[in-house]
Amino acid sequence: MPQHTDLDPAVVALVADCAGRAKTASRRLALLSRAQKDAALHAIADALDAATDRVVEANAADLASGREHGMPAGLLDRLMLDAGRIGAIASAVREVAALPDPVGEVVRGSTLPNGLQIRQVRVPMGVVGMIYEARPNVTVDAAALGLKSGNAVVLRGGSAAAQSNQALVGVIRGALEASGLPADAVGLLDGGGHDAARALMTARGLVDLVIPRGGAELIRTVVMESTVPVIETGIGVNHVYVDAAADLDRALTIVMNSKTHRPSVCNAAESLLVHEAVAEDFLPKALTALAAAGVVLHVAPEVTRHAQAAGAAYELATEADYATEWHRLEMNVRLVPSIDEALEHIRVNGSMHTEVIVTESRSAARRFVAEVDAAVVMVNASSRFTDGGQFGMGAEIGISTQKLHARGPMALPELTTTKWIVDGDGQVRG
């Protein structure tokens, strides 16, 4: 592990110790059968159910601290765990157990003319570092997906969720030990401040991959400063474009679900683009419904009269607003004269996460799908479906907005790399 003259040596040593123990554990995890991994996952899920009251109590302390320090409502929602959410998290762990094991899958293979048998096989990454903010569900998702894919994980959660993460990791490590597996397969960096995160993201040789999840500043810092390979999970500045050929009743349902179903998450919509041809019919209904749901609007000048008529709380949108991930009940609204203008607005302001078109025109849908540069493009469906669970992957490790190795919701295959295996019978190269 490299030296960090600007970091607290005690913190660097703490991270090296945790990552080193994870590295040792990862070698054992790589040899586990699917049955062994699935049994441990079920043990984790059962242990979470049994520890619900303890986890809720720890989470309540984090929530109280968050309110005391003025944490926004959207972030408090992401932080909150109750019995229902813990039950859902445990169910997601069981869903991961039910998924096919990616380790050992033959990606491709062939037999050469000289008789060499070649195959490319999925193998675990090794040690995956997670750096994330006030999302305690990520703690369990990362542990479950890491175990199923044969990886150890080192977790660096935000201080706002410190007590929740301690409780969850304690439950997980206990379940691993009870299953005869190394507790160090899941490690938590508790304390150390920003130095702990920086030491983790530069622990080359001990950590094989870092995945950041959180706000734009966190992700940017990890991408710029990490010397360990990074899969970038981006922010969600997502758009719903209502085309001239849209079914307006369907469009209203999709807009409302995309914005109001859970506005604090990265697959919520932040901007509504409406084709001028349907504005007079669509905007009165849409803005009235958004206003009734408590959505504060950031509108282009041509939308102001519609916002006033709807009785909506609004202000004129700025260029900065169009590139903002609100994390709350706020939404940008503007009109566009064509699909070309909608595509250009998305190109300039989007974050390559999820983009939605509502249209009955097959040609418009084909063009939107072909030209939008995003990890996920929805046709006549809510942006809220960009989710590993909704895609049938089980719990997700994150949603990648980059273009290398993994893109979109990431689950088990994205946590593996490959190894080439060549079987010969004495062949030599001439």
C-alpha cells in the first residue's frame, strides 16, 4: 500500500489492516460453492429480520442527529430505516441468493486447430471498496452482492449513517461467522473522516475496485483522486419528454410517477420537456397535478402563465436549475418546438442516467432511443424503473453512467472480471 504523507498515519494503518483482512477473506470466498454462498445469504436475511428492533433503534439515533444538523428531508428519507424497509432489504438479500451464480460462467470459448481448448470464465474481482453517503441500504446490498459474486467488501459509509451501518455490519458479520465464513468478508471503516475514504481509494494492491455512491461532489472526488480502478455511479439529472404524438393521459401518469413516487432517489425525474404542439392540452393538467402533490416548479418563461393558472408554486428556471438533481419535490418545466430541441436539451443538461420519451410515434421513439446518450432510455415508462431489482437483478450495487465495463444498474456480472483458461496436451508454439 503506498505511503500518504498528507494523511493521518493511524488512519492509513487502519484502512490497510481492514483491506488486508478483506484480501485474505476474498481468497476463501472465491472458492465457495453456490450452495455455501446462498446459505450464508439466507442466514444474513434471517439475522436482519431478527435484529429489526436493534437496527431501527440505531437508525433513530442517526435520524435525530440528522434533523439536529439540518439534513434536508430528501436525505432524511434516504437515511430512514423502519421495519418495512428492513424487511424489504432482507427480502432483497434472499432474491440475490436466488439469482444465478456468475462465478465460473463461461463467457466464450473455442478449440483451436492445434487442439488447445480456450475459454474465458467469470471470476471475482477480489476486494471491492464502497464509498457512499447516508444510504444504509447500500451497506446490505453491497455485502450481499459481494458475497454472491465471491468478493470481499470494505465499506466506507457516511458519518450521517454511522450508527445504522455499525448495527447492520454487526448483524452481517455475525451471520457470516455463524455460517462458517470469515467475518472479514465484510469490513466497515468506522471513523477516520475523509482520510479513511482517501486511503481506501488509493489502496492499490489491497483493493481491486472502488465504487462511489452519493452526490456529485463525492463521485467527482473519487473519480479524480482514486488510484484504484473506479466504476462511476453518476447523479440522476433525468428528463421526461412528452412528444407531439404522446398519449396525454399516459404521459401524465408517467410524469407524476417519475417525479413524486420517491423524489429523493437518483432515478426520479428532474425536468419535464413538453412539445409545443401538446402544451395547451397537457400543461394545465400536468402542472395542476404536480402542484397538488407539492412540487415546486422551475419554469421557462413560456410556462409561467400555465403555472399561474394551476396555482403552482414556481420560479423562473435558471441554466443551473436545468443541470440540478433536486432530491426533493422540485421540477424544471420547459417547452420545446421539436424532438431535436428536446434531444439537445438532454445532451447539454443530462447526466447520462435515465431519459424518458412518451410517444405513440414509433419513429420518434426509435430516434430518441438511438440518439440519447444515457445508460437507460425508457419509452412510455416511468424513470423509476431504472433499478436493479426492477430489472430482475436483485439488489444493485449502483447505477453506472460511464461507458466502460458496466453501464446502468450493476449487479452480479458487473462485480466479476474474467480469466482465460487454456487446456493443452503438450502443445508448443512454433
